[in-house]
Amino acid sequence: MNLTEVVELKEYIVDRIETDDEELDSFLFTLGCYAGEPITVIAHLKNGCTVAIKDARYNIDKELAMAIIVK
């Protein structure tokens, strides 16, 4: 499932990133968002969501949230 389908405030593990954009993959890697890392959705927003990765919070858009697959 992707981040738009998860329960808020529950920790998930990133399974994979489904995108063909290498720049986007690189950007997510710099945030600490890659396979095997924990991620928590703090809040679902109209156009995306707020996520906690490591010790930081980020607002990501819906397209990016749909590319992050968790288990």
C-alpha cells in the first residue's frame, strides 16, 4: 500500500519507491526515505500528507505519497 492509504500515527517500513525519476529517488534518499527505513504519516492533507522520517517532519504532495510503498 502507499502512503495515501495508511493509518495516521502508525509506523510503517518503506518497502520500495515506485518512480522512474532518478532525481526523485535521489531526493528521497537524502531525506532518509528508502527501503527498510521506518516512516510515519502524521496527518493526511488535501494535497498530500505530513510524514516523519528519522527525526524530521516533511510535507509531501499526493503524487510523491503514492510513489512510496510501505509494508
